[in-house]
Amino acid sequence: MHLGQRLRRWRQHRGLSQRQLAEQAGCHISLIGHTEAGRKIPTAAVTAHLDRVLATDGDLAALLPTRTPNGVPNQLPPVSAQLYGRDHEWERLGALAEHSHVIVTGEAGIGKTSLAVSWASHTAEFPDGILYRDLGGEPDPERVLTGLLDDLGHAPPSGGIPAQSRLLRSALAHKRMLLVLDGVDDAQQVRPLLPNLLRSRAVLTSRSDLDELVLDGHSEQLRLGPLPPEHGMQLLTHGPATAVATDATELDSLARRAGGHPRTLRALAHGLPGIATPDRGGLAA
Ligand SMILES: Nc1ncnc2c1ncn2[C@@H]1O[C@H](COP(=O)(O)OP(=O)(O)OP(=O)(O)O)[C@@H](O)[C@H]1O
Ligand SMILES: [Mg+2]
């Protein structure tokens, strides 16, 4: 089923006419009509917005074609939010050419995926495309490998992980691609996915330090800490929280309680209960 057919199903499921959906989503009715008829593919940002309006839990975004019209894959998931701060880390990612892999590490919700995906979507350094895998959703390295090979147009060879890993290497050998591996658990999970990538590069995100990969000598580690107060405040003030807490002192105290933790700040900004993390459990109350 293509994206347009799924959009029609969801719209009808919600009991909306095309006009009503267009009004709720703030877009032109022709966009809905053309998309449903398969004549148009909305941008990732518009698709993410339609997903939100129809409360589909990302169902439509998952159907976005993973190839741009010129045939170059771009599998990055849509990033809806503006990225505040992280200028220094952005520059470090820009120096990626010196290392085969960069591992972005830090605690849950600190902004690893946001940084990696935003940066990858802005870089023009990888003309042969960007492959993305959420290893939290698919942790099995063999299945990830066969999926990547499939995306590159290769049937997985017999001979298990070593043969597949070799094929991935040769498939990437003459390309300049970026591989984004998000939510890596441990070094074992990604070793077969990271043969010497030659001209291609990889960005990994992980809650763990993955020191073993750094010791292998091909990886640089980029550890994310809390956002500095001015960027924390920006994140907080760009949401409904401003309506509730217009008082500067109150905002300041909310920002300090969140300790520069983006997911907590975002939750506060949306007026939702905070996400409980071991050291910030108080916010959930
Ligand atoms: N620099 C930032 N500016 C604005 N919003 C941010 C920033 N960093 C993170 N966020 C927001 O904070 C939330 C958590 O970020 P993200 O999902 O990137 O964290 P993570 O470190 O990948 O977490 P996990 O370990 O659970 O995968 C998201 O809603 C994201 O939009
Ligand atoms: Mg993440």
C-alpha cells in the first residue's frame, strides 16, 4: 500500500473529509487529494505533521520512499524539532572525514538522535546517499546487514555474517555514503556492520561509551552533556509552557530543575509530565 492509500484510510478512519483534514493540518486540500491519488509525495516534514494530526504514531512517515528522485537513498527519519545549541558538536561531526566512525554517546534523552539526524540531513558530503537503521527497533546484526545489502541492491550471500560483512564492504568501497546506526547497545552488535568503510562513513549513537570500538582505532567518541542554560531556556520557551509560565523567574526555575536535559525540557515545554530519569525523578511528580 502506498503512502496516499494509507493516508486515505487514516483520514476515513478518523471520519474526516479531505477538506476537514486540510483545515486541521493547515495545508491546501489539493495536497491531500494529490497525495491520496498517488500523484504527489509530501515532504518528510509535512508527512510527520499529517501523522501528528491523524494520531497515526508515525505510520505515514514509515511509508515515505527511501530514495530521492535521482535514485540516491536518503533513509533519515524526519526531525521535527529545531535543534538548539550543539554548535561545537556539530563542528566535530563535520570533521568526520578524519575518522571512519563517530560515536555520539550520552544518557537517554540527551539529544543523540536529534544531533546525528539533523547533522546528517544538512551535510552535502555524501553524494551517494544516507542509510539509517534504528538498532533499538531491530537489534539483530544479521537482519540489519541483510537489510542494508538489500537497500544497496545486493542479495545476501550464503556464508552468514562474515560473508555479508565482506559484501557490504565491497558494496560501499567505491561509494561515498553515510551510515547512521542509531541506538547501538554494544560493540558486538555493530562490528559486522562496520567493516573498513573506505570512502564511506558511519555515525553511531549509543547510551554506552562503546570504548572497545574507540580502542579499535577507527572511531572517535563525542559525548553529549546537558544543554547550556541559554539553549535550555530557548527549548523551554518555544512551547506551550510559555503560556502557563510567562513569569521569567518561574521559567528560570523550570529550566534549572530540568538541568539542561532536552527530553525533560521538551516535555515541560509541551506542558506534559516530565520523563522520569534516575536523577530527575522529581519532575515526573
Ligand atoms: N539540541 C536540542 N534542541 C532542541 N530539542 C532537542 C535537542 N536535543 C534533543 N532535543 C529533543 O529532546 C528529545 C530527546 O532527544 P533524542 O531523542 O535525540 O535523545 P536521545 O539521546 O537520542 O535519547 P535515547 O537515548 O532515548 O535514544 C527529542 O524530543 C528532541 O527533539
Ligand atoms: Mg535516540
